[in-house]
Amino acid sequence: QMKKQCGQKLLIRMKTECVPCSLNLKTQCPAGYTKITNGSGIPDCRYYLEIKTHTLSFPGCRHHCMKEFEQPECCQGHWGPDCMGK
């Protein structure tokens, strides 16, 4: 019994929106993603506030999220939707 499916695992990473660090504790990753940072996240970004005619920039925090995704592929010598062939 030869293996027909040779799926590849991909890791998809993303970062949440930059917000004040004190508010970032409750930030959740999108559905299906796992939070890989703790507490108030990583203070590596800036967020902006518009006040009348000025835009102010403040240091903020964001979380890093990760999702494992399997990309289905046929093994060598197989093809088609059911990976038949040879």
C-alpha cells in the first residue's frame, strides 16, 4: 500500500492590530489561530490617535498568532483529486 497523499504542513503567522499595551491583554487571535505571545503581547508597534488636526503616535503592543494548515498534495507518480494514477 503506497502512500498517495503527501500533504505539506504550513505554518501561517499573523499579528494582531496594534493597541495600547494595557488593552492588549484581552486581545484574541482570529478564529483558528493560536496566540503564541503572552500577557500584553510584544511592544513592537505604534498606534495612532487623531485629535482634531493632529495625528499622535504612541507605542503599543500586539500579539503574534499562528495557525497550522495542511496543504493537500499527491505523492510523486499520483495525480488528480483522489491522487490515483501511476
